[in-house]
Amino acid sequence: MHTTLFLTLGAIHLVALASPGPDFALILRSCLQRPRALGAAIGISLAILLHATLSLTGISLLIASAPLLFVAVKLVGAIYLGKLGWGALRAASGQDAGWEASGRGEGTLLLGVRQGIATNLLNPKALIFFIGLLAAMVTPEVDMTTRLLLAFELFVLSLLWFGVLAWTLSTARAQRLLSRLQRPLNLVTGMLFMLVSVSILWESAKAWLG
């Protein structure tokens, strides 16, 4: 009965996953260490599962409709993404060894999971995306079991996409190429993180003042 809904939502989600953003930038910055890259893929997917579940149960809409709470979420997200961007830019300038040099060895997978969860979960643009997408496509007639299955579908698609991306970019051949491009990659990912952070702050300021 809901086959079309599952297929349509899955296709839209895959297109969104393929679009460059903070999640992709995190995988790219983590790929010199396969455990961390795979951990980031798991963390991002878990955050997407939470976003989808909260949106499908209406909790995200409540957050977005509470001005002070939503502003707080935006500020925390902007600060976190800005911090990641600043670290990447410092690495690009040679002032900092970057993530690749820190956290090697034990705990790398867990560190990647934590960074993946934080990067996606604290990105208010992801919150808005899921609220808009799921509110438009999932009607009130859809039962809770189907809603939870839709959330699980988005989780599985995210895990497959970012998992394959993390594994592919962390192969020996890819790592040899990326290690030579480490500085420009740090610069690009740093600018991407900073751009998202600044855009969140700018939009928040306009909404607050306007």
C-alpha cells in the first residue's frame, strides 16, 4: 500500500545524500583512517535515524515551533560546525596537524561515531530538511509502524551510502592520492564547514532581528 511512498522517499533521500555538505566533508576528512571514516558513517546514519524518527513523530516540529529552543539549537550547531571548520583551516595552513594526526589507534572508530552524530545532529539545516520532506510526503493517515519503517529505511540508505563512501575513500589507492591532496582537502572542507556555520548564524540573525 505504501510502496510508492517508500520508493519516492528513498529516491529523494539518496539525491540529498549525494549532495556535498558537512556529512560528506566529515567523511572526506576522516578517510585517511578507515576505522574513523566508517565510524563517522555509522554516526551520521544514527543521527539521520534520530532526525527522521523525531520528525515523523512530530517532536522536531515542536522544537522548530519553539523560537528560543530552535535558536539555541541553531547556535549550538553553528558553533560546532564552525569549530570543525576552524580546525580544518588551521590544518590547511600548517598550524595544526588536523584530525588525521590526532586520535590514531584505539578509539578511532568510536571517535568517528561521535563526530558523525554531532556533525549531522547539530546541523539545524538537517532538522529543517527532514521536517519539510517528511511533513510534505507522510500524511496523517500513515500509521506509526509505517512511519518507523520509513525512518529505518532512511537509516539503512544512509549507512549504505556513507559506508561505501568511507570504505572506497579509505582504500590504499585512494589514500595515496588523498594524502598528497591533504592540505587543499583541509582547505575545501574547512571552508564548507565555515560556510554552513556562517549561513546558520546569518539566517538566525535575520530571523531574530526581522
